[in-house]
Amino acid sequence: MSTTIILAALVSLTAVLYNPIALRVKVLGISRGFGTIQNIHGEELRVIPDTLYCEDLHHHLPSGLLFGASEDNSEDRWKWFPPIARFSDPTALGQGTLVVIDPKTFTATRLTFPNFPGPFVTHGIDIYSPPTDPTSVYIFAVNHLPNPAYLSSPTSRSIPAARSRIELFHHTLGSPSATHLRSISHPLIRTPNDIYAINSTALLVTNDHYYRSGLLRSYEDIGWEALAPWTDLIALWLTDLHATNDTAGLTASVARKGIHNNNGLGHGRAPGEILINDASAGVLVVAQLDPFRFSGSVQLPCTLDNPSYFADPYAAQTGRDASGYVLAGLALAAKFPEGDDPVMVWLVQPAAAAEGAGKAEWTQKLIFQDDGKTLRSASTAVLVGIDPVENGGRKQAWLFVTGPVSFGVVVSKVDL
């Protein structure tokens, strides 16, 4: 092969790889590691007590309350948490719980489980209330348990260390407790991260990695869709809400495969719109259900996790609609979880109609940033609108943001 052909091939390869690699350097925060993360905190910053490691949050619109899942101690997560490949002590299982946050008093209620002894290693959740009974809340929650077969043979590399499953609870608004209805396991649920509740008997679950640990898992993290499209989205249908066997009374199938780092899920602008985050690539994917199809995507400059959608309740009153996707992520993901884990929160909105072609379809506004000292890690953020009549006419919202290794849900008043 001639030198000219070799050089041409190298130039072509460089041209193909330069943009994706440069984007990975940016999204993973490698370039930010040489600078200082400036705090953008908004106003009236505070931390809600009793919300340790609350990785996911959901806004229950009928009541205005926020639901999440929280751990009971700060040590066990570093010994056993499959989502960050921590498998050193499968006996270090905390008793997490579900929390209900009042966005008016900034207090959290930790729900008790009268019929669920645990353990409960919390991660992503979702909630569903029947339209005919908004006081009734079904809560699906990921539970990362060790594999019994691994416990009996912990040196075997062929046996997965974790046997994660989904727990289904029912809560009545105002009650201090949640009733455990059943557990949900299936061979297709391998590395569950987040949940999208279609209703009380149908849900979607993400598998965030194909490989559970090792170099190939790391390759998934630093790769992108063209290199590692290995994760999938699982659809589950329950035929028995009270099955005592976690594999009974359900069916499952692959709703979509060939996704890179399929991670957080969220509800979009209208029923049937589903938000999917390609976490390590920093891409929000917008999809539609029935039939399932992708309808758009947005590239962000940092990693992402669990998306949410803010529907501005005061758009008509103020004459300006601030609705948009709310996306939290890591500013220095390349060091997670060994660094300070600074965070960024973005509000992504449709761009105003622009003249000419080539204009951006979305605007991206950085509404919160922390150097990791107040908020260590961010995986989800929710906006709760503030009535301008009670706020001096200002267009603002309360931002609730938290992460898998954050010591509490952080709240700040931000401009929209």
C-alpha cells in the first residue's frame, strides 16, 4: 500500500473521529477540569433535610407534591450500588424509603412501609395516579438487590453480582405510609435505571449498560451511539398487581434496542411523549409511544440523567410561555464519583420562530450550576412555578435538584 493511500486513510479517519471525540471531551467535562466551576445559585438556596441520595424526583401535578426515593445512611452506597459498579460488599444494603416533598414548606416526609421489610437500595422511580382518583398514587421504584446465586459463589465471574428488580407501592395522599403491592423481576431487566409508568399495570424500564462492570462498561461510558449502541428499553405489562412471586403475573418484551447508555426517562409535553436520556453522551431523545418512534433529539454540553418537563402554569397570565425540558447533569463526569462532582441544570425550550434556515431548533439556558460543595452530583431537576402575583410580578420558579451521591435535595429560586 502506498504512502499516499495510507496518509489519505489517516486523514479521512481523523476527519470522521475528530468531531465525536471533541464532543466527548466537552460532555464528559475533561476540558472543564482545567478551569473553575462558577456557582450559579439563583436566590434563597437551601437544602431539604431527610432527602439523602435522592436520585430521582417526580412532580405530582394534582397535589403539587414531589415524590422521590431516599437512602437511610451515607455509607452503604459506596459499598454496594450497581449503577456505579460498586459491588464490594453485597451485605451492605440500606433500608431506603420513598419521600414526599412539600414544595411550599420545603419539608420531606419519609413514608413507612407496613408490609415491606426491605432491603431497598433506591434508584429511579415513577408515579401514576388514575385520572378518576388523583389521591391514589402508584409508585414504581428500582431496587438493586444482590443476586442470591452470587452470594453463594462470590468469586464466580459468570454469575452477575446483582439481581435488580422493580418494587410497586401504593400511596394515598396524606397518609404517612405506602403499601407494597408486589415485586417485579424478569430476565430482560438486567441493569435497570429508570421507569416510565404508562399506567398502574404497564411501564417501561431502561437498562443503562450492557456490561455490568469492567473495561467494556467503561467503553460504553466513553463511547457514543455509533460505537456502543448496546442498551435497550424494556416494556412490562402486569396481569396481577398482588403476585407474591416476583416473576409471576407479568409479561415483558424489548420495546427498543440499539440505544447508547439508555438511562433516565421522563414524561414530556403531552401524554404519550417519552423523554429518554443518553446519559454519558449528553443527548436528550424525544420519542412517541403507540407506536414507539423517535421524534427528535437535543445535544447538551454535559452528561444527563433523569429528564423532566416543566409546563408553565402562568404562561397565559404573563404572556410568555417558559415551558421546557429540565435537564440535570454532571459538569465533570470524567471524575465521577471520585471528585467533588459539580453539577449543571439546563432549561431547554423550543426556539422562537427564526427567519432563514440553519437556526437552532432549541434554546439552552443554564439555570443552575454548583461546584459540588453545596450539591454533590445531579441526576434530576424539577421546576415548580411561582405565581407572579405573589412574587412581585417576576417570572420565576422553584428549582428542586438532587443526585445519587447528594446529601439532600437542593432548592433555589431561579429566573425563567
